[in-house]
Amino acid sequence: MSGAAGAQPYARPLPRDAAQAWILDSQDAQSGDDDDARDWDGPEPGEPEQDFQGEAPDQREFLDRSPQEETPRDHPAPREEEREQDDWRAPTPPEHPDARPGDEWDQGQGHGQGQGHQQEQQSPDAPDGADNGDMQQTRRMDRSQQIITLYHEPEPNRTPLPHAPAPGQTQAGAPPAGASPDVTASISRAPSADAGRDAPDAAAPLPGEMPRAADAMRPTIAPPEAGDASAPAPGGQTASLPNDNAAQAFPELPPPPEVDANALLADTILLQARALLDAPATFAGSRLDAAQQAELRKFYAERTAPLWIGRGQWTAAARAVQDKLERAWEEGMEPADYPAAGLPAVAASPDVLAAAEVRQSVNAVKYARDASGGRIDLPRLSRLITPKLDLPGAASVLGRLADASAHNGDVAALLGDYNPKHPGYLALRGKLIELRAARPPEPPTARIPDGPALRVGMSDPRVSLVRSRLGLTPSEDVLYDSELAAAVAGFQRRSGLKPTGVLTRQTVVAMAGDRVRFDQLAAQDEAALIVNMERWRWLPRELGPNYIFVNIPEYRMRVVRDGHLAHEARVVVGKAETPTPVFSDTMQYAVVNPYWNVPPSILKKEFLPGLARDPNYAARRGYEVVRRGNSIHVRQPPGERNALGHIKFMFPNDHAVYLHDTPSRALFGRDRRAFSHGCVRVDNPLRFAELVLGPQWPQTRIRKLIGRGERTVRLQEPLPIHLAYFTASVDAAGKLHAREDIYGLDRRMQAALGQTRR
């Protein structure tokens, strides 16, 4: 691309938007000249014609350019000399070395000499507006020059190339030699690099001049700061720095910021942890379903730092959680279910740290869910065990632990809070810890060999083995002293032997068999404690101040009011073949003088075969047969012989069981009371009704309703009811009580809990 008059060599290529603005401006100037040519009808009468002989063709181009195809018919035809001038085309200048493909040379930008001559033709005495076209053309040329100058400023910190106006060129921004005063004034009003600093709107159109589209396309150039060596010099020339100031043109760059190695390591751990969480193998054996796995991924996708690792090591919170996991046995759980995610003593690689981070989070979530009752798949254990478990989500668990860790909270205690806090659970837990603490030391690898009887004062190599077997302080002394004799006498007394204190052959044999018996008894007690601790996890975390509690193996029901035992009664529960289900619900109403609708199982096994043999089979036994469409229902009307007695207590549930009175009250006198078809029969039902219905329903009022037809009474306050199954409990004195496992659930639960160990 060729520059206009007075343009300096390029310091850098012209930006695309500036090049477009320049071309549009030149095209606008071309359009304006065409309008002036069409409006000109020749010289005024008496005005001498201008002689352009000897002038360059490009000078006449600016004055006479008028395309023939755009000349209106009502205008006179151009003169012959104008047609000759239009036939002339300016030669294409050589391409500038910095010009880009697509740049065009604007023939509307003539040489400085042509511009000066054109301006000289204007008469100072011409009327207002006579030279507007020339002035606008000159001003547009000057604007194009300014755009080139502004967009060709040298890049920051880069020494611009020094250059001066070429011979015969006019200084950019200055009026040509011999210009008329009006032209000179218009050029002085044109914006320049210096004027742009104080008058940003200096490029606005002159009075009477219409704005052009090219003006709107010109980007705003921020004025350079004072003292900026890279700013263009006045007149559009680019200033040059002396050689001795080259250091100012190339200032020393600031050093790059230091990389935080810990932050980089944390980011790497997070990235690799997210990749691990996307791998199915990460959750093998974790018992975390797809929803919990998705929550873990989402939790780490939103994290900005690892939860358990800082500076390549465990955080204090991670160590506290790890200690809690290792002591899971205190809660009746198996530490092997939560394999330690240990870190090496030396600095570990990011992949090792990421694996430890993920393992710790999976273990924490798994522990919280196991502590809340998620260890066993209850539907597979029994279809009659249907508690409403409140299993925490992975995001909830890790969110609480992260918040506690960030505020220096006790993360171990928070994780332990997922275990039950009921007094019955805590009593079993204390007994389990006590039992394991009281376990005698492990026997030596070598059994106590046979030998002569040992008495006080004798020496024998077996003495050290005997001391170890009885839990005494180890000693290398082989003397059978009085301390050891007293310990042997105590063992003989516990084993049913004569407590002589003499180590006889019979005593040595008892020592070998006693350990086996103790281990068996301890294992049985531990298993009983653990399965019953697990059953406490099936109950709601808070039982509330008022509730009804039925312990099926104990055959007892308790009513708690305001946190205190208000009533206790014997109950009859389901038989082994028709067991009472285990679940929690809410008692809502009672029915006085109820009908007993024979359950489908009894109807199918007893009544339908009897009715097939004898149509009066049900009537002779006091039952009513009700036909509803194609189905047959059998019910027993209210009365003394009604199987439900005088009242039943309803808590609608999927098992269709409830509490009720019974005409067979003699069964309450038996120790083993598993006789029902699944419902729970209550001893002293009217006292129980008085407690659950409220003070407005004393026993006297309830008795008045008996025999008057079926009547429903709503509980003033619905009461939670829990049908539980506990075969072991610890009383206030710390004594362990074991009960018959009437449904064989202990053995099945022990097997299920054993399957969870890895």
C-alpha cells in the first residue's frame, strides 16, 4: 500500500480495522468529488479558465474526476479535456514491503505537490462555500494520514525506526506551500497526534459537512502518557530514542512469579483423585451404591484442595479420623472393613497421595453409613425386618467433616456421632469394651509340657510359661515362688479343682482346656453383644419423650411418658412360623368392640376347607361369612369370644399387625409366650388404653363402651411404636442378660455381618 503525501515509512503493518476506515474515507472523498463535478456547470461568465498545462495528471484527477456513467442526463456533457483527463489512470506504485494481502492503494491520495497546486487555485476572494469541496478533500486526505500515523505507532518497549520526510514531500499535518488562508485554516483545524490529546473530538465534521460512515469505524486511540518515548512526534512523525537510551526502550522485565509448590501439588492430587473416582474399581467392596459414588465425584469436583492431605502429609483431621476407624471394634464394627489409607514416611508421589485421599474419604463415608445401619442388606436377611433407616449421603458426611476440619472441630467425635446414642446401645458398647479388656493374655506358642509337680521353693524351666499363662509379670527367674503358687490356687478354684497351689498334671491339662472354653464363651458373648448393638441402629436416632416399645424376645411392652417408664406389661408375640415383624410406626387410634377379620392365611388354611365340607362351618364357631363380589370374607363379631378381645390398637402398616386384647389371658402366665399369628396381645389392655388415649379416657369410660357396638377413638397425640428384637441387654448394674433367639435371627445376623468383612 502506498502512503499519502507526507506519510512516513511503516513502523508496523496497518491494522485491519484502520485499513478499512482509511479505504472507506478515500471512497467517501471520491464520492464527494463526483458530486462536485456534476454540480459544476463551467466557469462563471467573465471568469478566466484555469490552465493546467504542465501540471501532473494526478493534479487534474482531484479536480476533474467525474465518471461518465454517473453523469445525469440533465447536466451538460463534460468537456473534451475532462474526458481526456478521465482516460488517464495513475500508475500503480510499487508495493510496500510491509503491505499485507488485501490492502489497496487509494488513488484519491495524491502527492503533496498536487495537493498544494490544487489548493493554490482557490481564490481568497471566492464566495463562502466555493472552496468547500477542495477543503473537504484536503481534510479527508489529512484524516487518512492521521489514521496511518496513529495506527503505525511503534510497539511498546520497541525502538522505533528513525526517518525523516522524503525529498519533495510535505510535512504531515502542515498546510502546503502557497495554500490559501481558508485552506490553511481548515488544515489547522484538522486533528493531529498532539491535538488529539487535548481535543478528542477534533475529527468531527466541519460546519455544513455531513458525517461519514468511515468516521464511526475509526477506533478511539487513547492519548499517550506524558513523557512516553514511544508516542509519535508532532506532525505525525515518530520520535526516535538515542542509542545511549536503548535501555529505556528495552526495560528489564520483572521476574516471573514464584510457583507455590504446595498449591501445585494440591491441584495435582485433586485431578488424580477425580480420575480415581471415575474408575469403578475404586468402589469395589465399599457397599456404596451409584448415588453415593456420584455424590463423591460431585464433592471432589467442587473442591479446591484435598480434604485429608496438606503439604504432602496427613492433616490433623485425617489422623483423627484414621484413629477412629482403627477403633471401630468399640462400636461393634470390624476395623478391617475400613482398610487404612496409610502414607509412606518419605515424600510420596501425587498418585500415591491421591489414592490415600480417596481411600480416606470412602472409608469415612462407609463408616458413617455402617454406623447408621447400612452394614446388612435387611431385605435379604428377612422380609419381616423393615426399619426406616436414615442413611447419610456421601456429600453430607464429607461436608460436615470438611467444615469441622476447617474450624478445628473434633472430626473423630463428629464421625462417632453417627452411631446410636440410646442408653441401651451405650450399655452394650461398654460391656463389649469391658469384655475385650478382661480377656487374658494370649497363650504362649508352646504348650506347658508335662513334668513333676511344682511346689513353692522348687525351680523348673516351665515356671516362665506358667507365669505367662496366668497373666503374671514375665520373669526369667525359674523359681516357683509363693506369688505363682497363689495364682495357681486361684486358677484351680475357678476350674473346680482343689486349690492347693501345687502345679499338678491335672492343673496343666486344665490350663490347656480352659483357654479354649474361655475363648468360646467370650466369642459367644461378643457375638451376642455385636448383633444386638447392630439392632439399635435400626431404630430412629431419637425415640422421643413419649413412645411404646415392644421387645419381642423378652415378651414385654413398655410405655414411656416424658422420658420415664409409665407402664410395663407382658405380651404374647408371633410363633416361629408366623413371627412378629420388626419395624417402627405411629399408633393413631383404638377400636372398642372390634370385629376380627380372619387373615387370608388362616382363611385359606382353615376356613375355606371347612366351608367346603360344611357350609355352616363358620357359623357354628361364631363367625360371619361376608361375600363381596367373587370373594369371601370371614369375620368374628364383637364379644367375649372375639379373638381381639374388647379393644385393639391400630398403627396402619404393610404387615397388617396391631396390638390387641385377647380372651386367652391364661397365656400371659407362661414364660415362653410365642403363640400369635404375628400380632401382639397385650396384658391389662384397659390400663394401656388409658395411657395412650389420654386422661379424658379413663378406664371407667372405656368399660361403658364395651358391648355397645364397634367404636373408634382417636389418640389425642399419636404415639411412636417400636417392635424390636433384642436378645441381649445390660441392666443398670452392668449385668448382661441373654434371651432366647425365638426366630433364629442371631445366627443369621452373625453370618451377614461376617460377610461384610474384607
